[in-house]
Amino acid sequence: MIWAFAVAAAAILYLALRFRRFQSWVEPVLTIVVAIGLASALLIWFVEDRTPSGTAVTPNATVSALSADGAELSEMQASAGQTKTSFRVTGRIANKGSQPMQSFRLDVVLSDCPGGTCREVGRDSALIVLRVQPGESQPFSTFAVFPGIDLNPVIAPEWDFGVREVRAATR
């Protein structure tokens, strides 16, 4: 459709350069056409943003939250990633609830425990989107990033993993 406007613009330019009488009235006409086009585009933009008056506004279907107790982590491992500050976290999640699981948030805490005294190095969380049926388990993998650990290297890493914001599948 835009090519039609380009052809029309080229024709108008040609006629304006070729004929003096055409040149005298083409500028005001083009100014009015452009103003009408901009006004109609603005009107369409405002009308599309409003909801239709005949329909009621309903919020999106809410996703029900499952209990964090209904999700159980197992086989958790963390290995060095491609950079010094990232780690690949793998494990399995089991759905102990009665509804299918859609997603959950995995909390990862890295502590440095040389000689038995621990200090927390960093925390990260990742949203894991994984459908798990009730009574089943699925493997998952993600990355955890801890900025600044390249400046203070971890000698004896200790990992703590947690689950929160477990969401049920809507269908």
C-alpha cells in the first residue's frame, strides 16, 4: 500500500517541476492532505486504545498458585558456567500436589564455607517454566549468576536451593 503513496508523490513532484500553474496550488493541497492524514491517524490511535463500550472489562484469568510444599527438589547440582560468575544449576522437580504445575521460581544461595565458618556470597532466582503433572517429576536446568565473585573467589562453596511461587497450569 505504501508504494501507491510513493508513486503518487513522485507524480506530484514531476508535475510540480514541469508546470508552473500546477506548482502554485500543489503546496497548499499537499499541506491539507498531510494534516488530514495525521489527524485521522491520531484519531485511529486513540480509538484503538479504548475498550469497546458494550463489553465489560475483565482481568485476565488468574493463574492459581500451588503450595511450595507441593514441589520437591532433588538431584540438585551446580557446576561452573562459561564465565567465572555463572553456574549451571540442574536438578529434578517433583509435583506432590493435585494440579499440574506450570512454573516455579528457584532460589539459589551460594555461601563460602572455608573451615566451617560460612559467609553468604550471593543470591539469585530463576523462573523455571516447566509443566509437571501431579505425581511426576521432570529434570530442569538453568543458570545462576553471582556478580562480584570473580573479585573474591569462593574456596568452599555451599549451595542452598529453595522453591517459591509455584504456579498451576490453567489447562
